Amino acid sequence: MKSAVNPQLRRYRGKSVILDANVLLLYWCASFDSDLVRTFKRLNSFSSEDIELLHQTLKVFSTISTTPHVLTEVSNLANALPQWRKEDWASHFASQVGIVDEKWLPAQSIVRSPAIFLGLTDAALCELASTHVILTIDFPLSNFLESRKLNVLNFNHLRAGQFA
């Protein structure tokens, strides 16, 4: 397992993090039923080691925040869960939403962002990247933020042991 303690993470110690939809889905599914990492098609690119790495990584941050757009994407992705899991998942999802700090920006301002070509959710994350660290596996999003020297961590780089 890769250690989450590295120079790239140290500079973010104590800051607030926003998890992009795929990372938040992994985090919440792991706390719901860690076997989903093996069985749920939306998580097939992750491993049990990734869950541990994510948990260790999140210890660096003071708070976990989200946006309504990310929550919508997580909800939509989780809709592919088997029908017999959906009721329990909905309850778990609701409890998790209650413990994260939700950051809301009006769509009218988000659509004026230079990042709108990435989509509404990613553009909202870009708008928040000056005050929050964005944790994502989305290369176009992370590349856009890196090119503007904004706060971003690509979880795939942490998984591979690559550091900026």
C-alpha cells in the first residue's frame, strides 16, 4: 500500500477538501459496504488498497465539503446499484449528506466560469479550488486546475505514487 504521507499532501494539511463524484462515491460506498469495491461496476477501477489510501489521505484535511452538483452525480452513479441495495443505500446517502459541508454556488455564476467547457459540476469545483483542495480522478479537471496553480490532487497520482 502506498503511504498517504508525502510532500504533495503536506502542503494541504488542515485545509478543506472537496471530493469529486467518483472519489466521493468510493468513500461513501466503502463506508456502506466495502465489498462494493469488488462488485459494483461504478467502482471497478478501484481496489481495497485504494479505500485505505483514501482514508489515510483524508486524514490530512480539516473538513470534507461537497457541492449539490457532486451530490447529484453521486446519486446518479449509485442508481446503478442492484435494486435490493437501493433502499439501504438511500438511507446511508442521506446520513452522509448530513455530515459534509455543502458549498453552493448559483448556476448563473458558474456558467460564466472559464471552466464551463468541463461541465457544470467541474466548473463549480474550479470556482471553489482557490479555497478548497479538489480531490479527483478526472484528468481534464485536474489538468485545468494545475495549469492555473489551483488546489487539486489527482487521486490516480496518489495511487501510482506520482507526486507533482
